[in-house]
Amino acid sequence: GCQVSRGANRSKAAKAPRKLDYMRLAVALWFALATAVSGMPVSVVNGKPPLPTCQIFHENQCSGDVIITPPEFENHRWYTPARSEPGWVPSFQDYSHLVAFARLTYAADRMSCDVEIFATHRTNGTALTYVFDGVSQSSNTKTYTTAQMLPVQVMVADPNNRQIALEPIDFHWTAPAVNHSSGDYRNGQKGAIVEMFGWPHADVEQECAEAAKAGYLGLKVFPIQEQVMSGEPFNNVLNPWYFMYQPVSYRLSGRMGTRDDLRKLIHTCRSLGVRVYADAVVNHMTGGGNDANPSHRNPDAGCSEWGAKNSSLPGGTSPMYTQNFVYTYGQDTDQPPSQEFPAAAYGPQDFHCERALNAWTDPLDLNAGWLTGLTDLNTERDYVRERIAAYMTDLLSIGFSGFRIDAAKHIHPNDLAAIFAKLQRNMGGALPEDFISWLEVLLGGEADLLMCDPASVYNYGIGLEKALIAAGLVQTDVDKIKVWNSGYPKESDKGTCGISKHRSAVQNDDADQQNPGSTSRDMGDQGCVLVRGCDVNEHRAFEVKLFDSPNGADDNDNDYPIRLILSSFYFPNDTAMGLPDGKSDCSQCTTMCETCHGMPYTQAFDAASTGYDKIYTRVHRDSSIISAMRKWMHLD
């Protein structure tokens, strides 16, 4: 049926002159016809119709040296429907008027922590109330000590009882200590990490005991923040794996499990002597057009239309909006949507203006371009840096020992240094003793720019190292921040230009290479991708070599102290790029299902596995690989 909304000022509209009534009636009839033709609901705001025919908005586009979203786009903010308006759902809370996030700052001994709530209200100057575990106060700060062992629940409210609930707050001291009775782990600074591609949290938790028995340093889970999901296939695939890399918020509720599931997994692993690592997606949020707006269309694809995306958040999605493929106005703003992710407390000015990423040798494009259409965060803004550092602090507080930084190549080295400096401050003035991070820097043909040229203004080798030191990190903390060596194994030297091999992390095949036709790395005849047709024996030999004698290592005991193994899965064919967790199964499809290419459910955990299985590969269970790893770690 036709859904016509005139926004919040309905009482004023009732008193308008008759001429305006006729105009509104004409608009309503226009919308009824548009809905009947398209089959999709549209909305009217204060009598302002959507764009006609198949037009869409083309705002906030930029070129040349311009990368900043103009200040006037702040007027596009607060696009989320209010509780009384069409389109509101309970998971939207009161994000129509209020956003907030928590920043944790630990004392130097990490035995106490100040929790500070940063809140923004639609009306500047509004007095807010902060509720910590049910106790209200006017101050936005509260201090906790090690006596607080349970997560803290926080709410923020305004005088009109509009309120939002934040993510529960965990504290670093609540996670079990990690202990090793033998082995060369160097307090978490050396070891093998298994990447659990496509494994739900519950299955990873079950795998902890086997990983501990084998002697692995840790397990890495894939993106765990709230992420895009849909009941409608995207490019004929239901919830493809790369949707994990499109954040909706920094709530720890990804498709692999909830925050509670994650906490339980981390505590189980740590109690068994296995650390857990995250995949931090902080360069961008969702792709343009992958948002909660119910009305999208593409003039370049026959005016094809689609509705709102959902998310992995149980019980409903957080609101999320982008400027792409849209043609309607906000119910209260009278403006088109812009980039807005209220549950992450991001607004339009926290993003770079839209520009294609076409020049891979241009630092400005690499930093500010929208990588494959993903809404690019403006990491030059101090607020954005603070927000990212607060998210990273949350990861360490729930018990992660570190994280991979996705798409680090698209975050300026100076911005990364500033973010790490804020993380260091949040953690009490130093990074945790067992902390490590590794940056995804795909070199491609840009190794000189990105690593080897010390005069480069966009250098992740010595350039980033100098920036980290200038930002206040000491060398021991700098050494904990590794560069993932995408040149390994064919051109390992390019991945270590200007830095010690102690700061290089190496790996055979990785998740990006699972895609058909991937050109992210060229391993030549020195490595291979198991699920792309590599012989099992050949693959096993490359994984053993990773520990026995990796290419480019002069001192096998000390070079490349972090080495990664991908535990992946086979796609059923080159078009079904989902995950075997059941959420890419076409039985879950709700819209446009005729061309759905799905992937049926398979349990990731298999107690009887000895490695190299189908569908999940479980290569980390292979006895030859384990034996080589244990020898390198002086466990045998």
C-alpha cells in the first residue's frame, strides 16, 4: 500500500491554505503512483517529493585536492526516524536526537579506569543524564577499580526521556591471564596465529583446547563489529563474506556471534593459554547504498531498485545512512541523507567527500578515495581518531591481545601514528606487554612509495616508525606494531624495506586470495592458495617452510616473529562467495531469491579433524605443520 508521511509538522500542515492542501494531495497521488509502479514504499517530507523519474542525488562529490566534506552537510545529520515517525524500529532507539560512545582511560598499572561518555545531542547545550548500572548522574565520567568484574551497562538520556543504551563496558583486568609453561612465546611477541576464516565464535571456542595442545600463540577471528546483512542477494550471493568488512557500528555483534559469545570465547581461550586477535575495520564503514534507507535506485542499471539493508545485530539493525543511490528527503531534515552511523557516533563530517580511488600511486587518493565505494572515514579529524582509539581500547578491554588493521594502506601513516598514540594513552601510557598489531599494506606495484623510499610522504616502513616515535611511542611499543608482508614469499625484501624483520609478519595464502581472479598478491611459484586449486601436498610444504626456512629470513629464530596460517573453506563454485555458517544459505533469502547462489551450513568445529578437510580446510590441524611450528617455538 501507499505510505505517505508529511513529517513531524502535521498539525501545522492542517492549518495551511487550501492551495497548499491541493499541492500536498497532488504529491500524495504522485507517491501512490510511484509506489504502485515500483512496488517499494516512498515517503514525503513536509510536502517535498522525491526526485522525479529515475534521478538520484549527486552531492558531496569531490576531485582535485579536495577531500573534506563541507560543513554545511552537518545539516543533513539526524536522518534516523524518531519514535513517532514511520520507519522507526526499536533498535533505532533515540538516535534521531542523540549519539554517544565511551572512552576508557586506564591508570598506569591498569588497576583502575576512568569511563568517560562523549555524547552529542541534536540540540546543542542540552543537559544530559548518564546512567551507570542503573544509577543516574549528571557527570559523564565514572571511575572503576578491579572490584568491578562484571560488564557495566551505560545509558544516556535527555530531559525529554529520549535515551540510548551503549555497548556494555568490559575491563582489561577481567580477562584471565595467559600462561605458558614452556616455549619461546616471549610474552606474546612470538608465535603462530591461526586465522579462523568463517568460523562462528562458538566453534572457535571449541577449537581453543586443540590450539593450546598444538602450541599456537593464538587464534584470529574475522571482523566482529556489527556489519551489513541482508535477506536479499547481493550480486546473486546472499550475505557474501566481504559484507563482514562493511561496519554498521562498533558494537561487538558480528554475524559470527554476540558480544557475550565473544567474551566467552576469549576467556575460554586465554584460560587455556591461547590468545585471541581481532580484525579491526577502521578505514571505512558500509559501502555507499548499503544502508537502512528503504528507497534506493540505480539509473545506470535500468533504474533497478532495492530497499534497506539489515545488520548482524540481534533483534534489529542500528540505523545507517549513505548518500548513494538515494532520491528521497529526511523526514525531519528536509535534506538528502549523507554519511551517518549513529551507533558508532559518526556524522557526515567524519567522512571524506566522495571520490573514486583510481590512482594507486597518489597518496591523496590512497588515503581519501572511497575504496570500492566504501564510505571513507576522515582519519585526519581528531574526533575520528579518538573514536577509533576508543574502539581499539574496547577490543583490548574485552580480552583481545591485539588486532590486524584492515586496509591500513588507505589510512595515512601519520593518522595511524596518532591513533596508536591515543590507544597508548587509553591503556595507561604504554601498550600492553603482550600486545601486537599487524597492518594490511598490500604493496602491489607501489613498494617504493609504501615501504622502500624513505623520502616518501606515504611510507609504512621507516616513515611510519618515525611518526610513531614522534607521536610518543617508545621503541619497544613500536616493535609491537608489525607490517604484514604482502611481498612474502616471492618478494619478501620489499615488505621489510627500511624496517627490522622483527616488525614483519608473514603468511602463505590469505583471505583476500580466496576470491577467484584475485590479484592482491603474486606469490609466483613460492606459495599457493589452497582453495584455488593448489595441491594439498604442495600447500603443506609451503606451510611447513613458513616455520622451517621462510624466504628472506636471515635468523629464523628472530626474524618474522609473527607467522600466520589461514584456516579457510572451499566455495561451492566461483559465484557463491558466501560463508558456510548458514547465513549465506538461500533458505534464508527473503527477497529476489530467484537467482540466489548460496552456501549450505557446515559446522566449523570437528573434533576428529586432522587437517585438509572439505568444506572447512582446518589446515592448522595438520601434524606436519604443527610439528614444524613447535620446533620453531622450541616446544619439542
